[in-house]
Amino acid sequence: MTAVHPLDDPVRSSLAGAHAPFARWVGRVARYDPEVSGFVGHPPQLDEQDWADLAVLLGPGEEVALRGGPHTPPPGWAVPSTIGLVQFDGTGLEVAPDPDALVLGPADVPEMLDLVECTRPGPFRVRTLEMGTYLGLRDGGRLIAMAGERLHPRGWTEISAVCTDPDFRGLGLATRLIRAVGHGIRARGDVPFLHTSAANHSAIRLYDALGFHLRQRSTLTLVRTPVGS
């Protein structure tokens, strides 16, 4: 049987390994503690029992994004939308520490949430910080840019939450932080990777320029569990 590459199923690989303390499993499906992340790990094709287990795991009326597919849920489920996703391998990323980058901690979370709210880099919750190391740049005490680590499949670490305050764009801050986060990842023997929306063309251009290469395209299917019994 062909081995599954860790990046083919990065959520379940993370939850079965480095992020096991955050994992909640029912059968073959798993989710993160909802304060940490909204990601769900699941088999490539869900059978009837998987859908039932996912409903138990999430509860009624909850939305979650499923990788791959197309997925056709049972009656009572809704499919609000689908999203194109691209995954980049960072083997070719040139990394470097940044002397101005600060390690962000729990006291920084309110500012991090504010920065995420105004820049929309992707999902970020009150305990997402616990998934890995997050670095930030400040100007006069104000958090103006950040990036950090999210999924940890075996041998790999995802760079995520790359965002810059709109007042400070065009200064190369995102590039500095990507290289700095990548430096920490390489230092412990992992390889960086990342995801972005297929529609985020400016991010894709940046990642191409930094030496990332496109590994795969996929689709996220947003599904909602039944509300009633």
C-alpha cells in the first residue's frame, strides 16, 4: 500500500502527533479543541459512520471545512460553499533570523486578534498561539505584523497567520517574518510549508518569489451539521 505523505493529510497527521494534546477523536475523525483551531481531520472519503462521528464531534449547526472531495454529506447537512486551496512546499525557502522580531505570548493575544480582524489572513482563535511559535514586529509599541506556526504534520511545520497592518504594507515585513519563522522551523529539523486561498494572487506571488513551490491544489468544502435531530 502506498504511504500517505504527511502533507496529504496535515490535520490528522498533526493531531495524531505533535498536536495530540489538542485532539478530540471520534472514530476516524478528529478535531482541534475549538479554542485552538476549527480544523477537522478526516479520511479522504467519508463513509456513513464517519459522517455520523463528525456530527457527534461538532454538535448541531456547526460549520467546518473538509479537504479534498467532492464531498456529498447525508440528508440534513448543508453545503454553504467551496473554496480553492493551494499548498506550497517551502524546501527552497531562504531563511534568516530577524533581530527585531519578538516572540508573541498570551499577553499579546488581544492585539493579535485585532490585527487578524483587520487583515483577514485566515482563521485565528484565542488559543491558536499555542500551536507553535508566533513572531511579531512592533512600531512604537504597536503590533504591525506577525507570522507563526500552525499545523505540525510529521517532519513539517506550517507557516501561517502572515499579516501586516495596512498602514505598513510594502515594507517587506511579511518577507522578514516568513524567513524568521522558517529559520526556527529549520533549526529543529522540520521543513516549512503553507497554504493560501487560490484566489489570493498577491500572496501566491510573494510565496513564489520567496522560493516556495506549489505542491498541490485542492478544494475545501464547507459543510454544516444538521440542526435538528
